[in-house]
Amino acid sequence: MTKSPNPGPAVAPPPPDDSVVLVTGGAGYIGSHTVLALLRAGRRVVVLDSLINASAEALRRVDALAG
């Protein structure tokens, strides 16, 4: 029995140019940093957050930082 070669890590294909990333909890600490990184990478982002443990101010700051 021969061992098959390790194909390496699975790599997802690049998303289509018109794709949008949905970030749930995007106004919280981790979510807002994720949103900022995605925007800086040129991605389109939609944020969904109940604002129970977050603030809309975080999104205003992300908007200002992302330009």
C-alpha cells in the first residue's frame, strides 16, 4: 500500500470581485477590527450587529480609519 502525497493546506479560490463579506457582531471589539482589516484589503463589507454589547461609534471610527 502506497501512501498518497500530502496535498498541503486547502486553499480557497479568490472571491469574485463583486462579493460582499457579512460580518456579524461587526461593531464589537473583534468585529470592528475585522471590518477595518477587510476594508483596508479592498473588500466590500456589510455589518450586522444588535448593538447590545457594542457601539455604533465603533463603526464611525472604522469608517474614519478606512477612509
